[in-house]
Amino acid sequence: RCKEDYTLHKPVRLISIGRHFDLKNPVNILRAVKEIPEAHLTLVGDGPYQAQLETQAAELELGAQVTFEPSVANRDLVRRLPEYDIFVIHTEHWELSKALLEALLSGLPVVMNYRQDKGGDPPELAGGEFVCLVENSMTGYHEAVSRLINNDAERTDLGHSACAHARARWAPDKTEAK
């Protein structure tokens, strides 16, 4: 289902989903959340960087501002996605992850990093009008998330664009037919 209401929750609900390792290390997202006191981040996933991320969250004194969920059943996650305000992700993989596709299909505004290697971003992200691409830094994530929090029209438009773009290309019935 697509997100219907883009009114922000209090606190603003951010979600990041993915296995936590060197190519999918959300540490800059954690650092950005520290600078956005009105936001709460749910980090879904596990991996070799999990302990490091939990230590970083403690050192940043994020406390109740971040929740770690090592594992969530996909059907439950897909059902919950529209309840969040913004999807944030770090990945250096040259692919569109299942988590990213699910967020796009749900109509969540997406903030993600430009790829640093492999010659840039995958062709599926060409144009980028349906995602907010940022530098993989605390500043990159902070500026983008803050801008979306403060600009209702931009946040709503980005979510609608994400949903329309994803459903036109990756809706389950279309991908099953291929």
C-alpha cells in the first residue's frame, strides 16, 4: 500500500533497513540524527557492524532517539513502512536493494547516498527525481532530512514521485510478469 498521509509524526519517524557491514554502514545517518532532535530513527538489520553501531549510538548519546531492530518479518515490515515519515539508507552496492524498492513502492520519501565506486549510481536511479541523493556524510544526510522535515510540499512530492516511479517499473505484478 502507498503512504496516504505525509503529515509528520512527533517525533519524526525515520527508518533505515539493511544488513550492517562496510558497504552498508549507516554510521553517518546516526551522526545526522544526533543533530535532528525532533527525529527518531529505527535501524532494522544486523551484521558485522551491529555492535559498532550500537556503541556509536551510545557515544552520541542518542538514547531513545534510535531503536535497533535486528530482524523483522518482511510482511510486517512492508505493512509498517507507510507509518514512517522518511526512509534513509547508505549503500555502496550497485543495485537497488529489496528494502529500497519496498520503501519506494510504499511512497516513502527516500534519502540515500551517491555511490562512491562502480562508476556512479545504477541506471535505475537516472534522473533521481524520485529519490534525494546525498553525499555519504553526516552533513549530507542532515541537510536532506532537515529539508524534508521543514518542507511539507517537497516531502509529499518526493513520496508521490517515489510511489509513481516504483509502481510503474517495479510493482509486484509487473516484476512477476517479467
